[in-house]
Amino acid sequence: MIDGELLELRNAAKAKPGFLEITTSLLVDLVYCSLSFDSDRIKKEDVVQVLTTKTDTIDPSMIQIVNNQKNAFLRAITMAQENIPMDENQLKDLHQIMMEGFSEVGGLYRNVDISLSYSSHTPPSYIKVYDRMNKYFDYTATEPTKDVFEYISYCHLQLAKIHPFLDGNGRLARLILNYHLMRKGFLPILINKDRRREYFENLEEFKVNKNIKPFILYLKALEHEQLTQFLAL
């Protein structure tokens, strides 16, 4: 089930040329929003320069992280377009792409327990990660029978809650969010700095109280904005 207004917007957008086309401008926005979400040191002009190969004045580590995120996005976009399921191997491959040059454990589940300073929720012990991820993929392999946005939200939120890797979990989970949106025929969303607080509040509500509804409404609002902006172009 999809809200009537959202369904009408999507159908109108799908009828317009360029729907789901990933332009250079959109790729820049996707990479910048993802990387700047957790770090203010990422500047949009740096992302633009790296993605247009003007890298003479850019720090090599910045070039690496931007290209990693770009490559992960392009891989996820191809998967969504070709309707390739996001199974365990695909997820680990995406994480490895993101961590290239920064971590030797890219694509490997964590083998230590962790805590998060910004959350009241403690991720499960590493001993439980494999079992939690098996159950996660059992769910993602199903097709939504009710609200497709509930399915997409859970695919994102539960991955963030399990926090299966040592680093890059947030970026990966938000990438998975856009993968599922595109696979279901919607536009990828951008979560800019103005929407971060609301994002974390809704994520925390799911982690602590198992309440998914606020995030579903949040996601629908963001998708509504993207569709409206696309139709206005």
C-alpha cells in the first residue's frame, strides 16, 4: 500500500523523461549528504572537485573516501536497476567498497562489542551479530504485503540497530535505504544537515521503543519532497 498522493506523484514522475536517472549533480548531492552527515570537514566543493577529477589540491584521503562512496552508490544503483537482491554477500561487498584504503576489515562483521555515545541503545554483542543478520536477510528477502515504506524503513533501521560492522554502518544503512527506494521505483532521498536531528530522533525511537511509525512518516515526507522537486524541474 502506498499513500494516494505519493502514488500519484510517483506515477507522474515516472512518466517524465529522466526519472531515476543519476545525473552528475545528483551523484554529487548523494555523496556529499552521506559523507557530511557525520563529519563537518566534508565540503561540497571538495566532492565536486573529486567527482570532476580536479584533485590537485585535495587531500588523498579525501579523494579516497569520496570515490569510495561514489563507487558504492553506483554499485547500489546498478543493483536496484537490475533488481538484484541485497543479500549478505552484496551487503558485505558494498561495505568493502566503502572502506577501501581505510580498513582491513571492510566487508567483515565486527568481532568485538561496541557502544554508541550518541544513542541510548547498545548494539547486540558481536556473538549475536551473525544470528541477527541472518534474520535480517530472511526479512529483506520477503516482499512487502502492506506498506512498502514500512518494509523499506525496516530494512534501513534494523541494519543501523544491529550495527554489524566496526565502522561505516550509518553510511551503509543510508545507502541501503536508497537502494530499496530505487528498487521499488522511487527516487533516492537526500538527508541534509537540517533534517539530521529529526532523523536521529526517529532512529532512536525505533532502536529503543521499537516504534517504526515516526520514521515511516519521515521517509514518506522526504520522498514527497524529492518527487515534487523532480516534477518542478
